Amino acid sequence: MKVTIISGSHRPQGQSHKVAAFIQQTLLAGICEECAIVSLADNPLPLWDQGVWEGDEKWDVLLTPIREELAGSDAFVVISPEWHGQVPAGLKNFFLLFGKNELGHKPALIVTVSSGDGGAYPVAELRMSSYKNSRLCYIPEQIILRKVESVLNKDPADNDERSNSYYRERISWALNILKAYAGALAQVRESGVTQTDTFNNGM
């Protein structure tokens, strides 16, 4: 099984990337065989334009490697920091650039990141809109990492012991649920019922 982590922070050294590295390590410790990270740090993907739909060569060159990475994945972890109560623009743009051919009818775990007590708004935003045309299937579980600077750090001295222990256990539990959904939804895709050229967009 292959899982791809989408790290949605624009910041090159943001806390989201620390979280992505921890989740990758956890996945590779026995939950899945392959795990890649697609990082949106430094905004590697330009804003969507009509050329994406028209097969513009510049877009094909840029997007094809990522399309192949996503299409070859069985499940996803979508990591979003909370910026002004919102999902970062680059992550929203990601869901305009990649759709049902890469993400369709595959499970995803939402992980949100907050320096304070926030983190709930990006969960609601992602569940409300990002799945519609992509047909990405968010599982019922989610992880909201509050006061993220004090958890999942390599140096134990930098962690709040109680919160760190709780989050590590809960992340592992949620990732195993994601694995089970990946196996179940693979059967849905293989059945052929999801394949259609008639209903390309969600309602």
C-alpha cells in the first residue's frame, strides 16, 4: 500500500512539514510499504488557469510527475495549517489542479495544525468543498494538532509530555483506520461502478 502526504503549508520551515515527516515515519514503521510527501512549501504550483483543462504543455510538464505520484497512491493524508481561520491558498489551488483521475474514490485523513487552540476551521473547509469534483473520500476521523510547537518534536525536552503522548497514539490509531479504508475503497474502484464519462463533476 502507498500513502501520499500532502503538506499544505507555503512556509519552507513550517510546523506542517514537521508533522508530515512524523506521519511519514509512523506510516513506514509498519502501516504501509510506501509513503511520499508532496510539499507545497514555497508555492511550487502556479495558480490554476484555463491551460490546465486545455492540455497546455507548460502545465503538463509541471503536473505530470505529481499526477503520477497521486494516481499511484492508495490513500492520502492532507495536512493544513490554519491561517486566519482558513486553509492556505496553495492547498485550495491543489484541489483545482488535481481531480478524480488522481484522487477519486480514495480515502484521506485530514490533519490540521494550529499554534494555539484552533484548527477546526480548516477541517470544516476541506470537508465542505475539496472533495466535490475530485471524489476524494475523507474518512470520519481527523487529527487537530493544537499548540503544535510543543508536540511531535525529536527532542523530548521540547514536548509537552501529556499532549505529545496523546497525539502520537491518536495519529497511529487514525492511520490504521485510513489503511483499512484504503483496502475497502480499492474494491469499490476495482468494481467499475465509479467509472463514468457522463458525470465528470459532483453535484
